[in-house]
Amino acid sequence: MERSTEHILTTHTGSLPRPPELLPALQRRDRGEADVEGLDELVRAAVADVVRRQAEAGVSVVNDGEEGKIGYATYVKERLDGFGGEGALSGVPADMAEFPDYAQRVMSGMDFALPACVGPVLYRDTDAVRADIANLEAALDGAGVEDGFLNAASPGVIAVFLQNQHYPSHEEYVFALADAMKVEYDEIHRAGLVLQLDCPDLAMSGHMQGEDLDEFRRRAKVNVEAINYATRDIPPDAMRMHLCWGNYEGPHHHDVALRDIIDVVFEARPAAISYEAANPRHEHEWTVFEDVTLPEGKVLIPGVLDSTTNFIEHSELVAQRLVRYGKLVGPENVMAGSDCGFATFASFLTVEPDITWAKLHAMAEGAALASKELF
């Protein structure tokens, strides 16, 4: 994983808008239709375009935009055996439960299948992840960026979206997922790309499961143990992870505090931690690092862009956010990122695609301003 002692690197969480012609093909595959004609070519072209656009926006550490995935967690059902029938999310966010009319408006645009785990989980084959790797590698050639990463769902977040109806306990289910997903994680690492594990379960589930803080922390620790087990053959500095409280515009007034989970997050092996730090419920939590020491070797990727609003952040605001962190933990331990993905689910966009690119450009401008002050 690239680090810089000269300037603030820029990156983002992972998902970026898909071209309109790609979405119907992804939805057909998600419904289980065989041999979706032209999908591979559409994905390949979309990845090439999204890498080019990231570079043009000034993003220095880029990915494939998750162009070939219907959703950042549910895509795994196309790669794993053991899923079928119909499941459901493992809980409804407590903030949304208090405002059901608003919840219906927000969630109505989600169009993807949620099967359940109904049998032993096994990784089917590596064709899909190898295609992801090949598409990104081809797009990176000559792109002029500093590094590339690929996203993969963590065992814990898969368990949130793909309900367990087979294993006797959450722990057995999440470790079965860890065994299976290790195949994908190792493939990404062997290709020389940075592995990003998407782990919203480490924060979001705190207001979905109906658990108190102690119960949630116990579940989160199990999920971190599963991450560490699955990534045991990958060096920490070849990995990053993302946590968030749910990538939706909503009240979020029941979110667990960063201070209450940061010690659990630090136990995970990935060196870099991407998290929400720009939205109105979590921006204030930069103060956590006034008295919480960043462990040796860890890197913070605070969100300096809100991924749920069409406001384009001012470059000076981006710089202010980065300077705060740089002065607390050292500028060499900070990268600029986004709160979450801009297209977490292919059919669910809250930010206009053209505005997404403008926001990323503002991030690059802000990182340049912060670099002048910090280095």
C-alpha cells in the first residue's frame, strides 16, 4: 500500500456510478438469468472509463468503481455456493424505525435479491475475481495513478445482508464465510493490488441488531476475529478496511459512537482504516484522536466528502478536515477519502453522477492545500 511523506494521497471508499447501459445487464445477472449477453464487455469498458475519470479528478489511489457488482456485499452470492431462497436484512436501523414513512422513501429504490444461507458456504471458482483483477490491471496501465485497490465484502457484512438459515450460530456462519472468502482475498493480494475489506458491520450493525453496546461489541469482535483469520496470509500493509454507519441520508441519531468501537477496529489486521468523518453525525469525532493513540503502522482514511449529499465540498473545508487529522496523527498517516461509496448498490444513487466527479475533484484540490500546510 502506497504511503507518502510528501503529500496527502487521495482515494475513496469504492463504488462509483455505473454507466446507464450496464445497470440492466447487472440486474439480469442478479436475477439469475444465464449468459447475460455482452455483460463482460460492458464491465470491461466501464472499468476503463471509471479509472480514467478518477485519474482526471485527481484521485491518486483508485479502484474499478465496483462496476461489475450489483452491490458491495450481495455480489458474493454469484461466487459462493450455499445460498438460495429468500432472506432478509438482519435488522432495521433503529433511526429509520422511528420514521417509517421516511424509511420507505429511502429504501424503495433498492432493487437486488437477498437470498439466505441455506447450506454449507463454499467459494465456487475464481473466474469472477480474476476478471475483476484483469479489468483493473488493464485500466491501470498508463493511467498515471499511484496505486490500485480492489474491494471485497468482509465476512461480517455478508452475514448482515445474506441471512443465516443454516449454521447453528453467528460465529460458525461468519467463520465459514471467512474460510470461503479467503480465496478471493488471497487472489487480490497475489495480483499485487491492495485489498480493501468492506466492514460496515463494525459500526452499522450497532443500530440494526437491537443489541446493547456490550452485545454489539462482542459480535463485532467475532467479526474482527473472522477478518484476521481470513487474511492471515496477507501482510497488514497490503490491506485497508472500511467501516460506516450505513450509507444513507437519515437521522443516524442511534449510531454507535466511534469512541465506543475504535479499540475493536484497531484489532483488525488491515493497516488502513477508511471511515465516515464528513457527515453531520460523525464529523465531530476527529476529536477521538486527541486522546486515542493511533497504533504503529495504522493509517487513517477519514471521509472528507459526504457520499449522501449533492453539496460539493469546498476545497478549503476538505483541507481543514485533513489538517486536523494530520496534526493529530501525523500527515504521513492520513489519506483523503469519502464517507462511503457513491453507488453502494447499482440501482441506488443519491448523488448525481456528474456531481460525484466534481466532489472527487474538490477532494484533490483540498488535499493539495492541506499538503502545503502539513509537509
